[in-house]
Amino acid sequence: MERRDEQPRTAAAVGRPLDRRAELSEFLRSRRARLKPEDVGLPDFGRHRRVPGLRREELAQLAGVSVAYYTRLEQGNGRNVSAEVLDSIARALRLTDAEHAHLTHLARPKSHKKKPAARQQQVRAALCRLLDTMDGVPAYIVGRRSEILAWTRMAAALFGDWAELPAAERNWARLVFLRPEYRELFVDWEQKAIDVVCGLRMNAGCYPDDPRLSALVGELSVKSEEFRLLWATHDVKEKSHGVKRLRHPLVGELSLNFESFRLPDDTDQSLVTYHAEPGSGSAESLRLLASWGADAARAAAG
């Protein structure tokens, strides 16, 4: 197991919190804009419509709230909004579970007094020992700002030797958007980029006052147009399992299943593991990488 503990002067880069009211307003507008009247059984008056998607009054009608009330909410004023009203709006907007949770975080933020948002996340010693025992398994623990906090030797062989990077660069968002080799590593780089941004959006809703997260968003918005465009979509989702295709410089293409588990005593951290179908070519490629160990990461970098 491996573990290692001048940005542009944008407002976010110097640690200014994200504007929760603006986030709430823009999220609701973006979700409303993607719905068409026919999607929800309303008549479409064609050229007479001046806005994309549903009008505020149409959404308010579907949610069973007054237009004035919904307008205040969409303007970022979620003060004293009830869970029942948010549930109704979520149903009217046809939000996914992840989007519903994000809306709730923005409209009814929780206090994080016991877990300061700016603190450096730490991995428990017992978890570090667990990763040490996972020979042959690419696995790592990722934090809420997409930081790679701890990893197995096989993860280094598969994804690159993160121990060689400065601590601040061991971050999936920075790796995916700022390092060209990761564009080559992921066969579907665009989907990986979307997943990273959607995860950051979810966590930004939970911790809008986190200066480290705000700084990361500000830095990437300045350095990557692709990140900036994806961030502006306000899309959120959580992926707990799936298939990832990689193009490794030593063993070629691999198709790996991944599973992500939130840690029960710290839900801001997740354990992510990868495995191949038994008997597949990808399983043989993993076996070869395991036999090379740390030499695989060095050879791939070379």
C-alpha cells in the first residue's frame, strides 16, 4: 500500500466558498430546462414559448406549490423549505436519486461542525493494513475532493505510480483533465471525465464552504475548458459499480469491473476495487502486471 500526504488567483482558487444560493438556482434552472411539456403531459404551444423546457408556472403546478413560492426557491432562497416540498419538486423535475439528494443538500444544508470541511482527510491505519493484504487487486481509497488517499501496489501498476507525484497532484480530477497520459489510459476518456465532474458536484453540494474543493474547481475551470463546460451542466450522479476499459502501455486494452464502497465510519471516503472476469484476457493482463509489480509502473512511465 502506498500513501503520501501558484494556482490562478480566481475567487475559487483562493478558497472563497461556492455560492450555495447560486448553485441552488442554477441547478433548478438546468433541471427545468431539460424537460419538455410533452414529457410531463402538458400541451406544447410551439413558437409561443420563450424559454427552453418548462415554465416556472408549469413546474409549480406539477409540484403543487404556488408560483411565487417556487420562484423564490429557484432564485436561491431555500430557507425553511420542507422535505415534503422538495420531494414534490424532485418528482415534478423527474430527478434521479442522486439529483434529489443534491437538491436537498443545496436547499437544506447540514452543519459540519464535527468534521471541519477544510481538514486534510486521513485513512485509518487498519484500512492501510487491509490494502497491504490485497495482493493482485487494483484498489484505492478516494476522498470527497477526488483525492487518491491510499492505494495498493497493483493500483500503481495499473494506473501509474502515484507515489512519484506531489501530494496535491494525486487527485483524479487533476489527473484526468490536466495530464495527457490519462487521456490515453481511459478508452472512454469523455465518460471518465463526466463521472469525475459529477462526483465533485455532489460533494460541492454537501460542502459548499470547503475552501480546498473551491480551489480545485477554480483551478480546473481556468486550466481546462472541458472541465469548465462539464461543470456548467450541473449534472450529478454516483456510480457504485460498472465496467471500465483501459489502454495500458504495457499490456494493451483491459476491460475491468469496478466496485465502489463508501466507508461506514467516514462516508466522505470510498474504497474502489477493480477485477477482471476469470479466464479472460484482461485477467491474464492483470496477472502479468502483478508479476512485474512496481517495475510495471516505471516501465510504463518510461
